[in-house]
Amino acid sequence: MAAMASPVVVVVVDEEAGRQALARELEGRYGADYRIMSSASAEEALAGLEQLRGQGADVPLVLADQWMKGRTGAQFLAGVRELYPTARRVLLISWGDQSAPAAVVEAAAGADRLLPAQASVVSG
């Protein structure tokens, strides 16, 4: 009997240091049970998610930074809902972000959870 592939947790943060720190933390805590896929852009992540869906991979969780170049995290998570409707979607909002209320409203259709992120983790 073939072993089942580990479910995939997706992290999308365009700032490299923040993305690496979050992926490293998730890998350390959950790497035994989940594969961690990190992407630098919403477009890169969507392409990866489409590929994973084609492979029949399970994606239970997607985390995305709200403020990325090209597309907001809320917009990205709305697209994730199309590919993986049962995946939990978490929007990372920088602590103290004055535009966070607008992001919360925008994310309402695309995110299951809003998670205040320490600026040092997401913003470097």
C-alpha cells in the first residue's frame, strides 16, 4: 500500500525574511505532519495550488499577508476559495496597520480567520 502524501500548508508573504521566518516556524512545529509550501507572490502561490490540485493534494490551510505587490491577501484568498473551498484561509495583518479595518471587510468573503502578525515576522 502506497503512503499518502502529507497535506500541504501554504504560506504567501512577499517579503523574503518574513516568509522564511514564518515557513521555518511552521516547519519546526508541524513539519512532521505537513509539507510547508512558501511563495513570494499570490500569482506564484495560485500556480502552485493549481498544480497541487491537479496532483490531488490536500491543502487544509493557506496563510497570506494582506499587503503584497500585485494583489492583496484578501483578493488572493478569494481565489484560493475557488481552488480549495474547504481549506482554511488566514489573512495576516501587520499589528498596528491603520488600514486593517478595510482589509477585514475585504477579507470577509475570502478568509476564515484574521491573524494579527508581528511586524518583525511579516515585514522583516
